[in-house]
Amino acid sequence: MADILDGERVAARMKMELADRVARLRAAGRDVGLGTVLVGDDGPSAKYVAMKHADCAEIGVISHHVHLPATATQADVAAVIDQMNADANIHSILVQLPLPAGINEEEILLRVAPEKDVDGLHPTNLGRLVMGAPGPLPCTPAGIVELLAAHKVPVEGQHVVVIGRGLTIGRPLALLLAMRRPGCNAAVTVVHTGVADLASIVRTADVVIAAAGVAGLVTKDMVKPGAAVVGAGTSWSGKKLMSDVADEVAEVAGWVTPRIGGVGPMTRAMLLRNAVLAAEKVR
């Protein structure tokens, strides 16, 4: 059976390290502030933001939260972003998606100052990633790299297949893994659910990262024995959160993420890291 890629354990260790950095900043007279913006009453979104607040409280980051009604206009949301951009006590900003119909998400995300982009998905910061320049990294891709490294999964020089080409995971993850940096430097193939004979391509991988949002997409017959398999995409079956990776994959893989507690905790930990980094850069 596969070894479990335990994101909860790795994230807990990261949060201890971040708490020390927050304490050092506070000793120097500087709190770390994260601004969060929630628009409307979407249940999963509200729960996700609440988890972020709990994470912040755990390591000493100050949360600055604004909850706007579902009737808020584009101008209302933009005004909140402008206020947070101008607030020296807020070092990074999280706009919870999805936004209600009628609000242009792209315009709102672009309005966040790049230096306060806690998700690492502002075009300026994605451009820095392409160039290999310093900047906040997208949280889920960076979390996956950290998760693999923490479990000593060989990545450098190996063949990684990323299933999915989305903006939040697939595209930036492929860029990150191909770069000459610790825990990366891999040969990366990007595929998606529209690729013919997907299974034959996935079967060549030393590391498989599924980020398509299709429950049980990766089955054990698609996995090379001993490969590492990461389920980064999720979907819902009723009230049950499903992984892109079928449970049976654990029978043949060398490492595999659990259905819950793999990539998710790492994403949240990387968001905290980006928040702390943003505060550390302020002089």
C-alpha cells in the first residue's frame, strides 16, 4: 500500500515556523494583517473564509474582514479593495471566489495591488513566475511542491504529468515544476480530460498530479507502480467531497494523498506564508 502524503502534518509544521516569524515581527512592533473580502452568502465560501480566519488566529496574523451583501455592486467591491490597498495595516488581500453574478471577477482581482496578492494569481505575479523572478507563488501549486518535498518524493529529473490546465493549479504548477529550483526541475507533461488515450500518458509518469475536478478520474490501472499520485482537484457527490484520485490507486502507488487532508491544508498554509512574506517585505 502507498505511503500517505499527509498535508495536515506538513502544514502544522509550517504553521509553527510561521508563528515564530509573526512573533519576531510583532516584537519589532509590526503586526501581520490579512484582509479578506466575502460577497454574498455562499455557504462553502463562508466556511472557507472562516477556516482562513482560524488559521490566522493560530499563528498570530490579524484578520481584517469585510462581508458585503449579495446585492453589492461592482463599485462597492472595488471600493473595499481600494481601501485595503491603501491600508498600511493590511499586507495581503484575499477576495473569496466565486463572486455573485453581475460582478466581474477579473476586474476585481486585477484591482488588488500585486504586492498584496496573497493568492499569487495576479498577472504581475504570474509573470514573475514565468520569468523565475521573486514574488508570491500560487498557493496550491506551491503547496504541492512542499508536500512532495516533505515526503522526500523524487521530483528533480523525473517525469511529472499534470492533469488539468486551469489558472489556479494546472498552468502555474507546470511552470513551477519545470523550473530549476529545489523540489522541481522535472520533465512536465500537461494533459486534460479531452486528450485521447489519457491513461497511456498518465501511466508513463513518476509523479501524477490530478487537478481536473473529476471525481475518481485517476484509477489504479492508469498509475505506474510506485509512482506518487496527488489529488489536487475536488468535486462534490451530495455532501461528500470527492478527489480526482480513486481510492484504489493506493494499492499500486508509492505515495498518494488522502481524500481529505492532503493538498487542502497545504494550500491554506501557503496562503499564510504569502501573508507573512508580504509583511516581512514592508520596511
